[in-house]
Amino acid sequence: MLRPNQDQVTRLSDYRPTDFRLATVDMRVQLFAEQADVLTLLTLERRDGSVAGADLVLDGDELTLVSLTLDGAPLDTARYDATPQGLTIRGLPDKGSFTLAIETRLQPQLNTKLMGLYRSNGVWCTQCEAEGFRRITYFPDRPDVLATYRVRIEADKAEAPVLLSNGNPAEHGLMEGGRHFAVWDDPFPKPSYLFALVAGDLDRLGDHFTTMSGRRVALDIYTEKGRAHEALYAMDALKRSMVWDEKRFGREYDLDVFSIVAISDFNMGAMENKGLNVFNHKYVLLDPETATDGDYAGVETVIAHEYFHNWTGNRITCRDWFQLCLKEGLTVYRDQEFSADERSAAVKRIASVRGLTAHQFPEDQGPLQHPVRPSEYKEISNFYTATIYDKGAELVRMIATIVGEKGFRAGMDLYFERHDGDAATIEDFLACFVDATGADLTQFARWYSQAGTPVLKVAEQYDADRGELTLTLSQNLAQGPAGTGTLPLHIPVRFGLVGANGHDIEPVARVGDGGTVTEDVIHLRGAETTVVFEGLGERPYVSILRDFSAPVALRTTQRESDRLALARLDGNPFNRWRALSDLVGEVLQAATIEARGGGEVRLDPAIADALIATGLDETLEPALRAQALSLPSEADIARLLGENVDPDAIHTARRAVVTAIAQRGEKQFIPLFESLVDRAPFSPDAASAGRRALSSVLLDFLLAASNSPDRAAEQYRAADNMTEQLTALTLLCHRFPEDAATRDALADFYRRFEGNALVIDKWFSLQATAPSATALQTVRGLAGHPAFRLANPNRARALIGAFAAGNQVGFNRADGAGYAFVAEMIQALDELNPQIAARIATAFRSWRCFESVRREKARAVLAQLIEKKNLSTDLKDIVERSLR
């Protein structure tokens, strides 16, 4: 198979509109067992101001052209050049519209890339973001080309009784030979990446929703046969999302039908195609016996995210892929706010920040670094990253902090009003908040173009005689691999001054150059500023960067005693958690250094007691207490250390600290753990999930204290829900991998659930992430298991992806065998599905932070991999950037 030009770079600075304007797309898709024939009619006209006589250049990807006509007449072959990768047509009219008819022939059953039109498990499905539509037909496949679509699908009725596309159903009927057809009209102009088609024998869960203006919308979720009942929670989440978007943003759904299809082979989590969302079935299908609390929360979040895209992504889309964060970062912010309202705002914020620091911070500090709006790319699929999604959401959150709640809503209302039906840019988005509120966001815009995580330093000095507290804030952004600049940013720093009684003090503040203060936010704009708080009767505890009001690395001169006090007193739940988390993080760093040198790991009793007390504090919701007791992960510790990292020392140190805390708190943990046992029928509500989360963390401590698998084995046998059962099995596997109880439970789990692919994915993952000396041997064996299929994205991620990203000890073996194994697997995967291969390869992003032996082993493996012949553009791009 020929690969496209891997050295071609797309640059933001080269953007210009297309020479031709597209008005309508009319498609006829005929589906057969061995092929699919696609006839596409494009109505175009030359754009005003375009180059006279310019050729029409259309994108393609592994296409076979069957026929080509212009205004109904076959086009002379001398007037066009067609290759599998593109179509160029010459001599088109300079004035007036014309119709181009393009017929292509596809083989969906052979499409293992799962991009474009493919067939999996008997179901035809499309995935077109970012550049999949060009695998269906020749097309100006870019997000700023918007058109209305009319789609006719034809198939054998027995094989595919369900025929779906975007928009509203228009016609359907029978044909000769047992075939049938359905026609769909989408009245809203959309880019090609939002095109969708699904055909197959599927079950349907139906419902309806009445919008705030009284329109009745049919809601349908389609699943594999016999699984529609597992979509009930997803349907409930969809309806709650629709209500929330009306109330919070005034956004009403706009079609007669909203459909979701759950597919087992899907590269992404889900796709927001207009009116026809296609989901990885992982984020739709739920059952208490097979789904964890995390699965329920994940379904709720992803359902909401894709629905919210109807306005932030579909009705308003991106002008080009450099603006990807405009739809993804904005929509992540919206789904985070939805989850915060539906569940616990504090717990959701903690979880979001933990995800940001675990995934985006390493990306920002490593060779794959890029700004939220990149300036160039080789393969756009590689920029669906934590920086685009999670840091992009943090930028939206900062805008909301800067302009305030009312100002943010006014700016969003103006954005929807001004750009409905547009392909917009970051500048368009920011201008709406400037025009709605008068805010100056000129400096803030640098967040979109400068890569890296700024370091925010806060020093404090208290003058008791004068009753003044002085805070000195400074920022520093180091130049990283992306080389995008280090100019000062506008950093909104939310703060509070906490008195000894736990209440916030509201003093008078005066601010030096480089900053301002508005209510509870310090706006740091210069490299440094000083804030003096006057009229204080006592030295307050400084609660800084509340709710993580900016995505920065915080460094303070705060005393340990102050942070312990904040962990007890701070009225801001997020900062109460962070004060404790930061203290424990420092303990773990110090313990790692001791463990590497062969010294004894020490634990400050005051910190252990503060952690235990927070876990026992019944004034806090259980989910928040669970977060407090969840120590930083081994990957977190590696990130905090930053350089010369030894994963084995980290593992040893963390185990020792957990054990020390467990032994100190065991007598208090046991009654709390036993009080959380709940034999009432399973409920996925947030309160019940919080209790199970706290119980799970406590079980880990109790196993560490006793060094016995008995409690976990007992919970595994008694559990009546997947959350408790999987927790027990995971702890058995991770703490006692060689114990007979673990082997028996693993075998029993597989026997019970071998018919459920989503549960078996969990079975693969929990073994792949077990941090033992035999981890690589275990994963190699599982790669040969009859249930393992590399071509299935979920299964590949569950085993190879989980091992590479989630097993610090196994993947980062000192002998380099873990690196070599993953490189071998991603090379094999690259032949099947380059997109998934590239994503798993990002696990190498932090290789430079390790000690010299591992660092050289990782570099050598990457250097060998880049020399392999015929790597995909996707994988080659990641490996090249990792080595830069």
C-alpha cells in the first residue's frame, strides 16, 4: 500500500478560502456484501475573488474512480487527473453554478482503518472526523466547506433493516430483489467531517423530548441486537443534557430526530455527527452487573459532550483544523459544567484537574508539546490531544473567570447569534466576549499560541506590626520544543484569605504594577506583581489559585503548618484537597529519593494524621474524602520529580508510604469501611457512587496494612455490582499477583463475562497495569489470548495501551524490553489502524525524564522504529516529534 507524502506540512499561515463554493451535496450510497457504490452530486460555483481559471482540486484517500460527469455529460479524460489520493479538474466555468457527479467504489469490509465508510460486525458505519470523508468520495474535505446534504441509502432489507444518516427522514420504501431505501435531508449546512451513515440490523430504544419552545423531538438509540435495554441510562443522560443546555445556555435542539448508534469497533469515544451521533459502545451500554461507577459517569459525560456539540461544533464549526480547540475545548468546558451541576462541583473539579495534570502537563513539558492552537501539523489526527481538549477547556474557564458569570453568558449568547452557520476562528470567539463585556483579552490570547505550562510563584510576607500581608506573584514560561514564545500571560489567580475560624477575611488590597485585583481574583499580567492586604488583625492562611483558576504549575513559600491548617479549614473544597495532596506529593518525592539511595522511607506523622482525619471527616461528602485519600499515582510522582526518574524507586516508595498510612489509620479505617457496606439494590446515583469510591480507597489501605488478600477475596465473592467486584479483582491482581486467590478470581471473572466484550476489556486492562516484575511476561501472554484482537481499537487500548500508559514499572523496565515490546505491537497495529497505533505511541512522550539507562533504551527503540519502512504518516509523525 502506498503511503501519502509524509513530509507535507500544513500551516495556519497558508490558509485561504477555496476557489469554489459548494452549495449542495446529493448522495446515493448503494451497499452490497462485497462493495459500496457511491454517487455524489456536488453543486458548485467559482468563488468571487478566486483565481480565474483555477483548477478544482478535490481530496481523496485510497479511492477508486468509476465515473465523472459535468452537468450530466461525461468529462473528457484530458480535463482531469485522478489518483487514489486526489482529483484535479481543469477548465471549469468562471461564472454560474455547475454540477459535478462523482462515482466511487469502496470495499468497506476491508477498511481496517475505521475511517471513512467501513463494515464491522455486519454493520456499515462511517467516521469522517477529521479527514475521513475523502475516503468515501473525492471532495473539498475541509471544515470551512459547508453545504446542505440529501442522502439516499440502499441496502438489502434483511441485512440492514435500519438505514440512517444526518438530518430528518424524508422518504423510505421497498425496491426489487429484497432491497429497500431511505432518504435523509439535513437542512443545516455542515462540513463533510460531520457526515454520517449507519446501516445494519440493530435494536432501537425510543423516547422523545419536548423542547422549551414546545417542539417534539424523537430520540433513538440503536445498539447491537438484544442490548437496547443497556442504553436506558444513556437515554436518561441525553434528556438531562438537553434540559441543561436549554437552561444554562439557552440552546434548543433543532431537528425532528436525534439518534445515537453504539458501535463496537470505533476509533474514538464518540462522534457528534449532526443529528446522528456515532458512539463507541463503551459510552452507551450499561448494566449494574457489568458497568462500574466510572462507566456510568463516563457515559453521562460523553453523551452530554456529543450532544452539546450540536451548537459548539455543528451549528458553529471550525474554519480550519487549527481552530480545533474552539469546538473541543469549549465543549469539554460545557460537559464539565454539566457534570458539576449533575453531581458534585468540587469532586468534578478535582477529577478534571487530576486528569489535566496527569495527561496534559506531561504533554506540555515533553517533545509532543504544542500550543492550544497549533501553527502547523503533518497529521491532524495526532492533534486530538489533552492540550486541545483539556487545556482548551481551561482557557474557556479562565475567560469565564475574567469576565464573570453574567459576562460569560452574554459573550456566549453573542457568539451563538453572530456565528450560527459559520466556520469560526479563535479570534471570532474572543471578540464576542470583548464586544459583550468590554474586557481586554489581547494579552489573554497568548494562551492559544504559546505552548508550555507556566510556573506561578507566590511568596508571602506578613508584617504583624502593620497588619499587612504582602504577596509577590511572578510567572515564568520556559521555551520548550514547540518554540512558541515566552511572553507574559494574563493569569487569573483566584484567592482567599482564611482566618483561624475558617472564615474568609475580606481586607483592602493595593496592587503594584503588572496586576490588578477584582473581588477574589488577582489578575497577573506582568512578569511579577505585588499585592498588599491591609488592616489584618491576624496572620491569615493564604488559599491561592482556588479551583485551579489557571493551568499553571504552582510554587509557593507556604509553610507546612499553613497547608495543614488549610487542609482542615479552607472553605474552598478544591483547595482544601490540594493543600493535602501537595503535602503528600512532597512526601512521595522525598520517599522516592530515599528509596533510590537505599534509605528508609519516612512519613511525617502530622501529614498522615491530616490525611486520615480528612478521610474520616463526615462533614465532607464521601466522594471528596475518597479523592483526599487517593494518593498521587506513580506517574504523578514521576512528573513531580521531572528528571532522573527511576520507576522502580517510585513504586517502592509509594508502596511504603501507603503502608505506613494504612498501619497508622487501620483501627479507624476498619469501622468506616464496614459502615460503607451497602446491600441495598445498586444505584448509580452520585451519592451511592461516592460511598463506593471511599470504600474502594479504604480497601486498598486495609490490604496494605494487613498484607493479606482476604478482604479483597471476600469482597470479590460477595459483590453484587461491577464497581465493587472489579475493585477487589484489581487490588488482588496489583497487590497479590501470585496468590491463589488472585488466580482463581481472574479465571472466575473471565468465565462469567467472556461473552461481554466491554467487561473483558477491563479484564485485560487490570492485568496489563499490574506493577509486578512479571508484568511484561503477562502482557505478552495476553497478546496471544484467543480473546485478544489487535484490530479492535478497544481491545488494543485495553491491553497494549493500558500497559504502555498505565504500567510505569512494566513499560519502563530497566532492560528496555517493555519499550521494545510496545514498539513491536504498534508497528503491527500501524498496518491495520494507524490512528490507534499513533495514539498508543504517545506513551513514549516522557522518555527523556528517566535516568540514563532507561533513557538510552527508549531512545534506541524510537530510533529503530523511525527507520522501519512504510510507517504511516500518523505513527511517523509521533515518533519523529518524540525524538526531536
